[in-house]
Amino acid sequence: MANNIIKLSNGSEVILDEWIHWDTFSTMEFAGQQKVELSAFRYTVGQQVPSTGLTKRTATETDTNMVAKGRVNNDEELIVFGLTHEIFALSDGAADPTVYPAAGNLGSLAPGVSVHNYRVLQHLCMVEFFVGAKITKPQIRAHFASLGQSIGPTAHGTVNPAGNVFRSEGTSGRVSANNQWKLELPMSVESDRMVHLKFFSPRAMSLLNQDIQLRWHLDALKRRPFG
């Protein structure tokens, strides 16, 4: 008979019949040239998407698949193996990084994010991930630059539409499963545990000249809902 029990690197065991591979995701948005402090995984469909400097909007199924606000539902449990993201521009970016909003020659067209703007985010932004109510010490604390992008399109080279202006599209490294930050020890999030991701910059990002949408993904096993 086939063995359906897997022993994880932290010593715990999971029974395959009780778990599914599940992508839990949550979106945040912010305008260019802002100081940012936003939290993901703290809202559900029908509530507001966290944003800074932009018009508030209601979350749809493309923004999040959280079942409960800011916590793992009482019939769920997650074992998180990795954290990654997708990035989209909500506005065009000017070739001159000091110009915002875009005018004249463009360096990048929405929804593509320019290499310059990606580097601004990697230079200034931090990511923290918390598990548990009233917890002040994060399970993950890292520069945004360390979180490789494992999903999304791979951009090759640049194009020159007119006027010798080269448009660019940036990614956080090679878009591949091998580029995802894999946790050395899987992170367990039990039923009803509070959870959120904090994305922040210490100061205004004066050279960020596109409005940005970030969609965060937890690469995880999810216990099948009871019943």
C-alpha cells in the first residue's frame, strides 16, 4: 500500500488525504512618490483594498481569496513553504524618473513596471509577516529585494517605439519557481490564528513615478475544510 504520510523538514508529518496545495493571495495598492505602510491578508472580498494615495475601491475575487478577515478560518490550516509576489503598474511611467504623473516620453506602459521603479521599491521597502494576535515580532522580516518573483511574465530586452526612448519592464530576477524565496522551515498557521503581511517604506519614495499594485502569494498546503 502506498505511503500517504509526508515528513516535513521541521519534523512534523502531514497526511496527503487531508491537505491540498493552495495559493492564498492578497492585494495592496499605492500611488507614486508616497511613503507606504500597508497590510495584506487582512480583508475579504467586498471590503476595501488597502491603498495609499489612491481612490479606495472594493475588493473582488481577483484581489484576495481570504475567507476570514485577517485570520485563517476555523475550518482551515496552512503550512506555508514560500512567499512571492506579482507587481502591476496602475499608471504609465515617464522616462524621466522625476516626472510624475507621466508626461511626454514614456519609460514604461501600464501594467508593466519599469526597471527603475522596481529598483526604487527594492531599495527602500521592507516586508514583515506576522502570525498570531498582538504579535510584535515577525516570522519574516526582509528587504523587498530578497523576495524573488516566481510567477508572472518574463520580460526580454526593451522596445523603441519612437523618439529613441527605450521602454523597459522590470522583474524581481528570473521569473521561475527556482526564484521563489523558499522557507528553510515551513511555517504553520493554525485555525483561527491571526495573520498579516506588512509592506512599508521608511520615507516617501520621491523617484517612484508609477502607481503600483502588489499581489502577495503564500505558497502553502491547506488543510481541507472540515465536512
